[in-house]
Amino acid sequence: MKIIPVDASKVTFIGTGKAAARAEYAPDAEGNSRRTGNQARDDNGVPVWVVDVLIDDEDADRAEIAGVRVSSHDEPVTEKWKPVRFTNLRVKPWADSGGNFAKVAFSWLADGIEGQGRGKGGQPHGEQNAA
């Protein structure tokens, strides 16, 4: 499905202080998708993390949490209960048919978190010092 850009100025994300390495999956002998035990990497070989945030929506009856996938050599950090601004935020809709009925689900993706680098030691990806 198509990946849709999100106007990040129209939504507020609140940090939870939680981030985790995204698991890498690969097909097993039966063709099922299984965890490999490794961390997933993006097309450039950069580790992928899932950053948990609350979506601040004044019109909602209940709180909603989202896991935003971010590529970074360093584990992304968010301050608990503080606003988080993502760079190049996108959403990818997909069909979830794992339950009793099919529904549309969303994967949140971002290039990074404002104020944090993607590269080793916090440097932007692609700008590491040559040794």
C-alpha cells in the first residue's frame, strides 16, 4: 500500500520514555514469518527502533498509543510526558486479517526525532567521521 506523508504540525505526540529495537523477521522452512533474533535494519543498514508515544487528541474519548519506526545507530530517547517531534513523519496503511475479521491498521514511520542524530554518536547518518 501507499505510504502517506503526515503533517506533523497537526498532531502532538507525547513521549513515554520507551523505545525498543524492532525485531527482524525472515521466512522459515514452512514459509511462515519468524523472528531471527537480530534487530531489523533499513535499506541503508541502519538499525530500526520503535519509539512509543501517546497521540494527544483533545477530541478523543480514550488515549491512543503509537509505535513510530525510526532508523538510528543510537537508541532514540524521548522524555516522559514531553512533546516529541518526528522528522518526515509518514503512515502506511495495511490490512490486518489476523483476527476474526479484517481491518485496516497503520504503521507509523519517521526519518528521526528532531534534535537527535541518526548516526553513530548522534551524528546525522552519512556524516560519520572517516577513520
